[in-house]
Amino acid sequence: MNIILSNPRGFCAGVKRAILIVEQALKIYKKTIYVKHEIVHNQYIINQLRLKGVIFVENILEIPDYSIVVFSAHGVSKKTLQKAKKKQLIILNAICPLVQKVHTEVSKSSKQSIETILIGHKEHPEVKGILGQYTNKKSQIHLIQSVEDVKNLYIKNNQKLNFFTQTTLSIINTKKIISALKNKFPHISGPYKEDICYATTNRQKAVYKLSKKVNMILVIGSKNSSNSNRLAELSRETGTYTQLIDSVSDIKKEWFKKNINYIGITAGASAPEILVQEVIQYLKKLGAKQPIEMLGIKETMNFKISRKMFDINNILN
């Protein structure tokens, strides 16, 4: 068996920043840190932080007043922010800057009473946070997930209409939906390029390229990770035998009984490299050769943490 590693893979800049914010909070405050939702969608990371005493909650009301809360990389609604402030929580916002950009634009549409369409997956925390930026009661934001949804969409004023997208969607499917929107609503406005982030785009392009070289692809990522699921979906759409795994413990030996000569490995944007290395070691025990790194786009994006974020006096005042 030969192993080919997709490139790029694993952590994106937004995920690195979010995890670092939680780790810095643990060092600086030396007290219980609460996180609204999972900081990123990866069970290994969540379990590691739980061992350090981090408590993850879904409802802000579960957090004691005056405590420290970190908002996850997916972002939160304006209502959630208001609830946190009402409880006088010290807020550390780990929202990905690329998600924040969508928040800002949707909030602007809300203030301008522009009817808005969001392309995204219902119930995903990022989508909930984006929808929660639209607070104009005189206008409306619509959530759509497919071309079929576009057909059934009714808009009051199609001369004044905006659209935005979740950052971790399928590039191919999203382009189809945007095309359907533009055909139905010729005056619709949206981002110059869909809001799908650089990391999601790069990993999808890489896995498509990888699929042409291998018989099987292992996508490392948690089941609730949107970008990991999109990688697995894209891989399957190419006709390549694909498995989405949380870690090496999910692998089953019977997967390799067929004529699997080349195995491709990729990892979602919230999956750490340690999980990739564990899978490699397992496959080498089954007789696989030393892995080959596929050539790919070199990512240089880096999201810094504001110095003010951990300035206690600044937060309390």
C-alpha cells in the first residue's frame, strides 16, 4: 500500500486562533473557562480542553454570572451576545475573522432593510450566528440549502436583494445555487466571490486532485464538522471509496481487503496533524510504505489575537 497525503490539510488560521484564545485564557485567568458551543468541531480538541478544565455549554444561561466565556470560532447571534453582557460575563470572542466578515455584511443589510438570502446548512452554529445578525423586523432573511429552495423562494422586493454564504460549503454545489439565484433574481447583490473561506476552498481542490491518484480516501474530521463532511462528499462524488473518521480508532481492517494500492489521507480544517500521524502509523503497521506529500497550495494566512482581548482592565471597564 502507498499513502499520499493531501496538501493543504488540517488546521486553518481561524481554528488555530480560536484554540489559542482558550489556551491563553486558561493561563492568564487561572480559573474556569466556559466556551459557548464547541470551540471548533473536533472531538480530540474538545476532549483535550476538557481535561484542562474547560466547560462547554450550549446555553449562556448555564454560565454563572461574572464568569469568563469564549465564543466559538463559529460566532454567535446578537441575542446571545446580549445575554452574555446581561450576566456580566468577561467575553473573549474567538469567532473566525472570515465568519465575522459575513456577520458585518448581514448586519449592514439588516440596518438598510435589504431582504437577504443566506446559503447554508440549517442548525449549523455558524448559520445560527449569521442569521442572528439580521434583526430588522420590517424585512427578512431567508435560509436556503439547495437549488430546489431557490425555486420555492418568494421575495417581496427583488430589486433590492442581497445574498451571502456559510464559509464551509461545497464549492461546486454553492456555485449552482448562486447561479440559480442570479437567474431568478437578476438584480441580486452578493460578495464578489462566495463567502466560502480559503481553507475550505483549498482543501476541496486538493481532495479532488487527490481522488485522481488513489483508490481510497480517509477524511479525518469529526461527524459534526461541516468542512470535513464536504471533503468526504466531494471525494465520494468523484467515485472514490471514502471514509470519514474521527481518529485511527474508527478504522476497520475490512476496508483494505479490496484492491487498495493507493490510500489518500486528508484532514478537515479543525482536525490536528497528530490525528493524521496516528493514522499513518496504523497503516504502516498494515504494510503501507512511507507516505508521499502531494504538492499543493501553500497557506500563509495568519489571524492575530488583539492585545486588548486579554487586557483585564479594558474588559472590566
